Amino acid sequence: QLPLVEFGGGLVQAGGSLRLSCVASGRTFSSNAVGWFRRAAGTERDFVASINWSGTSTYYADSVKGRFTISRDNAKNTVYLQMNSLKPEDTAVYYCAAEMALYSNYPPAHRYEYDYWGQGTQVTVSS
């Protein structure tokens, strides 16, 4: 098992910024690819961004390109999602997820490729 915990959600005005953090509790996930997903009310859990184990490869959904940045600090066992220029349509519960496979160079972009999930953190963007 790989317990994941997300931090940093909250309420922000449109145009503002938030930084989400994902921490693996009790063990390292420095060898695992990690992704961020989000689910707005009444929708599926959609891909947002992902990063490979070393941080050298990232992938973004078109809807967040240029506004969101995924990064990781393996020394701190933490993956971040910096969200800038937030829009009301970014309102959702944000989840981080980790792939079971180790040392993947190409971070997955589909939720079924991830094996471990956090409980999610709410992000609300007001207009």
C-alpha cells in the first residue's frame, strides 16, 4: 500500500493561485510516477497533470497547460501542483495518484493506470 495525502485546497478568487501538495505517508514514492486528477460535481475523474519518477518528464491536460505546473521534491517525498490563473471551471476535488510500477519514464495520463489514490482536497474558484 501507498497512502497518499493531499494538502493545499481551499477557496480562491478567479485569477488567483493555489499550490497543492501530495505526500506519501509512511513510505517513499520517489520511484513512482504521480498524477493529479480532478472531479467536478457530476463528472468523471479527469486527468490534470502527471510527472515521472525523476521529475524529468511531465504531461498536462490541454485545459491547464500554461497555467498549472507539476513538480516533485523526492527528498521531501512530495509532489506539487502549482495552479495559477485559476478559473471557476477549475473548481473540483483534486486527487493525487501514484503508479505501482517503478521508474516509469513516461508518466501515465489515464486514471486506470494508477494504483494508489489519496482522499482528495477541495478547490473552489469563485468568479
